[in-house]
Amino acid sequence: MDFIIQNESNRHLIVLVHGLNGGEDSWRGSSQRFAETLSQNSIVQENFDMAMFNYGTKIFKLNCFTKFKNTILGFLSNRPKEDIKGFNVGIESISRPLESEIRGLHTNYNTITFLAHSMGGLVTKSALTWLSNDEDVLKKIELFISLSVPHIGAFLAKVGKTLPVLGDNPQIVDLEAMGTFTTQLNGRYANLKYLPKLVYQGGNQDTVVPPQSAIPPNVPSKLVENTTDDHFSVLLIKNSKNHALFNRIIGELNVVLQPFCSIEVDVPQDTPFGFLVTTIASRNKLTVDTSCFTRGELDAKLREDKINSTSVEDFLIKIGNLSINTFPKYSVTRERGTLNYTFSKI
């Protein structure tokens, strides 16, 4: 993992995952690239570390002679080649190192967000399936921004079958539209206990991954960003202030941060429980379901005190502890990827 931003105070992580035949240049290298544009945003700078996951990928495979030559040269020099590009392996094999990286890094962060382009989205989905038995990691993966990802395959794979030089590239084989790999991957991914909020982008000029593959059927419109991009222009941010997709991403990152904001409130004597909940929810743009409580419980009076909390859930729990009279025990849960909270009596 190559870090672009890394500060000890940042408690959230963004991981950029490139696509077929991509690399570091997919994300950075000019003022219009995602890495540079995100790095200049104050919300990102002050809260998020940002890293790139790079892997070996070429349209044309490394031939046997070149592989053999590289191996012999490696033995002769007997030293590591830091700039080695590697050769093509399948998406499942690519995703294993990403899984290991996330498993090792997750303890440093409250949340992890993936921003993936093209085949990188399938690499990301595959990595998450390897984490299916590690709920502590999966719970931290809050957001997945999908940029022209071939969720049900790509036209390129069909073309590749007719061209021997492409047809045996394992990555292109995995990209077959409605093929075995994408079908099985989507099934495994859908069965994860904890799924991140997934926002789908599709470009109406994209002939590599058309919108019907980038945006699978039955995806709610609120999770879709349709753009006029082709497969590659989606990675350019020419004007961040007037760029709908970029602004959507920043908005979603704000949602990721909000549950972890600190809340400090001076509670006046006899403030009603329900009134304080409603006031704080409105101030922080939260949706709070208090339907489990009776009218009398919502009107329960609180004693004077000051609440210092490190998260929204922590704050909502502490309110009940200020009740002057006996108050029912309750829990608070948040719908993943949203600012929707629900009280439940225990």
C-alpha cells in the first residue's frame, strides 16, 4: 500500500484501487487527478489517510521467455527488484494481498472507504469476501465508490476471446460478461453480513463498461451517479467545485465522519429526554427513530449536567443516564452508510 496522505491524527482511511492495465498514474500525476484533488480538500486533509493499492496488470501478458529471463536475472543479481511490474494473475489472486493489507491496517482506523475504478472494483469486492469471517474489519468498511466497475462483466472480455494475444489473459477471462467469475463473486459479496454503502457511477459514453454493467439492475436511484464520461475520463476532475461526482464523494465522506464527531452539550435542569434528542438530531442532520418510547418516557425530565461524547451513539446513550427518575434501558443502532439511528428497548 502506497500512502499519499498519512497523519497520526487521521482516524479514517481512503483506499484507491485502479483497474485493468492501470497503476499509480490512474490516480495521480496532474492537478486533475483524484489523488491530487482529494488531497486538497480540507475534509480529507484533516480526517483521512489516503493510500493506493497497486498490482500487476497488463493487457498483453508477459510471455514465457520474458518471465524466464526475469527469473534468471533475479538469481544472478540476487537482490530485490523494487520496480518489478510482475505478470498477470486472476482477480482472486490480486485480491488476496489487498485483504492482507486491510486486515493489518484496520486497527489504526475507525472507518475504511474504497474508491475503485473498473476491474479494481471487482478486486475490492473479492477482497471483502475473504474478510467474511472477520466482522471487526468488515464493520469498519463504511463506503465503496464504484467508478465504471464491470459488476456483471465487460465487453472487452468478449473481444479478447477472438484475439489469441488477449484471450488467455486471466484478468480478461475473469471479466467475461455474465461469466462464472462475476456471477460467483456477486453471490459471495451479497452474502456478507456487513456490506458497505455502495455508490455506483456509470458513464453514458463508456463503451468498455456500459452503464448496464456499471449499474446493476434494481439499484436504488439514490445510490447512482450517472455521468457523461467514457471509461477513462471519469478519473479526471477538471473543476471540483462544479463536478457532481466529486461533490457526491465529498458528501458521502462527510456522512462517514459524522457518526464519529464529538458532541458537547450543557443540559439544563428538567430538560425533557425527547426534546434533547430531537434538538441534537436536527442540529447534526440526523434521523432518529424514538418510536419504542412512550409519550411519558419522551417527556421524562433530565438532571442538569454536561455531556461529553466521542460519537453520536455514545451521546444518545448518555442522555438516558441523566434521567431524574428510572428510565428504561435501551440500545442505539445506526443503519450502515447513513445518519439514521434507531432506539430499541432492552
